[in-house]
Amino acid sequence: KPRTLPSLLKYFEGHSLTIELKTGRTYSGVLKSGDQFMNLVLNSFHRVCNNNTTSSHPSAVVSSAGSSDGGEKNRSTIEIEDYDLVHIKGSNIRYIHFPPNLDLQLVCKQGLERERKGQERYKRVKRQKR
């Protein structure tokens, strides 16, 4: 059976992922579930917005690039919003970033093994009911 990213995402449940949307928004959190359409549900996540704005307000300033004519500074701001649960529609996803220390091959092998054991357990229970 061919494996695609949506079918493999179920093996990454419980792992931290960073999701980048086509709109430029970034969500980081723990994958709760994913389906065959790559719709994802993340737990305990935060949304990071990197906005380039012209403002004299100093909150969340990362860097300033000098002064403009009006005396305001061009600022690159980062807004971080924390949430408990988010649903992300698969068609809006641009990239899925896995943590650099995550062994993808090992996670997939463990997921396939859990799936195989679950199928064997189901077959045993089904035989016992006959």
C-alpha cells in the first residue's frame, strides 16, 4: 500500500510540529490528529505572526531599520498568541516542519508496528467472538 504524507501523519500524533500556512501564518504545537485530507488538529499551540509595520509603538519590537520621514520607525514585530486547540484545513498548508531532533524513520517504523499490532489484536478478538 503506497504511503503518502497524509496517511503517515497519524504516526506523528503526540509530536511537536510547526505548520506554515499559505497565508504566511505559522502554528507550532503538538499534533493531536490528522486525516487523509491533511486536516490537522494541534493541542497547546502558539501562533507566530511576523509583521512588518510602520509604527511608533515599541511593543514586541525585534529590530528597527532606521527612521522614516515622519519620525516613525519601521519595525518588524512578532506577535505570539497561545491557544489550547486549533483545526487547520489541509488545503491551507504550505509546509510542515518536523523538529530537527526527531528521527522520522524511527517514528514511522513505530507507527507501522502499532498499526500492525492493532490489526492482529482486532483479528484475535473477532475470532474469539465466533
